[in-house]
Amino acid sequence: EAGVVQSPRYKIIEKKQPVAFWCNPISGHNTLYWYRQNLGQGPELLIRYENEEAVDDSQLPKDRFSAERLKGVDSTLKIQPAELGDSAVYLCASTPGRGNTEAFFGQGTRLTVV
Amino acid sequence: EDQVTQSPEALRLQEGESSSLNCSYTVSGLRGLFWYRQDPGKGPEFLFTLYSAGEEKEKERLKATLTKKESFLHITAPKPEDSATYLCAVQKIHTDKLIFGTGTRLQVFP
């Protein structure tokens, strides 16, 4: 069974440029999460989807970040414009449904803003 | 304020030298406590979920325990392949959000 797939693995951009990350969760998983992990820190939740509905986006910086999950399957996270402080690893995770405890993570996208 | 604190930040062990990692938490309404393993350049990998004080779970050389204020991850006779960062996270009642600690970076030397 394929795991959570993220792309790209690495991205280097100049500040003020836009960037997008893509995530394909495990087949059949209704709940999808985007986390951000800074160096030496634990992941921090940005947004959670139940199917195509964003049910928790309280920590998403909405002035520059946006996300979508059309048709309740794969998802895209976008930053526009990027800032130096956005450099981090962006992780996608999925679970079969709400309340399920075991979240499966992708390998992440390492973003470097220069 | 909900908080998860892990200690030590880093731990170096000789192969076969058993030890424990600590995760202390303050959260209003604990639903579950999770342990994850993270290798460099990879996403976290699920290890255990603990739900109530007194609960214990084991997997190979790892055993996780839970009290009302903290959890321990005991590593018995570790091997170099156990080297990784171990993350603790708590999940609150009525939410699926995981609040992670900063992790313990474990290095096991042969």
C-alpha cells in the first residue's frame, strides 16, 4: 500500500516568490493534515481537512498561506509571497477518519527561502 | 496553556545501554498521548498511543508508559538502528489536533 506522497521533496525559492506543495494521502483516508516543522522543533498544525472541508485552520497564516482539497482527495498548500521565516519542512499526514489516532506522515517538502 | 516538554534534548548511548526518554505535559482534557519516531529527512513514524494513566505498550526494544502528568519511553538494550528523534504528542478531547514536543535526539553508538 502506498503511503502519503508529497512533492516536491525540496524547493529553493527567493523571498516574495510563490510556492506550492502537493500531497496525496493514503487511499480512503478522509482526514488530511498539513504541518510545518522548523529545525529542531516538533511539527505544528497548519490546517486539517475532513474530506474537502477545512475544519481547523486557526493556525494557518491566512494573509499569505492558502490550501485546498478539491474532491476530498489530494491537497495543495500555497504560500504567496514567501518570506525568509517560511523556511521549514512542510509535512502532510492522513488518517482514515475523524478520531482515528494513528496519523501517517509523508516525507515532507523542505522549503528554503533565500 | 497546553504544553508538551521532552527531555533530554539529546541522548547518546552505547549499544546495549538502556535508558528512558521523558515527555511531560499539561493539557486540559487529554484524549491520548502519542509517540513517534523521526529519521533524518523523513516524516514521523507512529509508534504508540496511550490513553489512560497506568497504560503500557511495548514494541521490540521500546516500552511506553503513561501517568497523569508524564510519559516515558524506555529503550532496553538499544541498537544503532534505534538512533532517531523521538517525538511525543498529545491530543485533546474534542479535537484531532496533535500538539508535539520538540523531541529527543537519540544516538546509539556500537
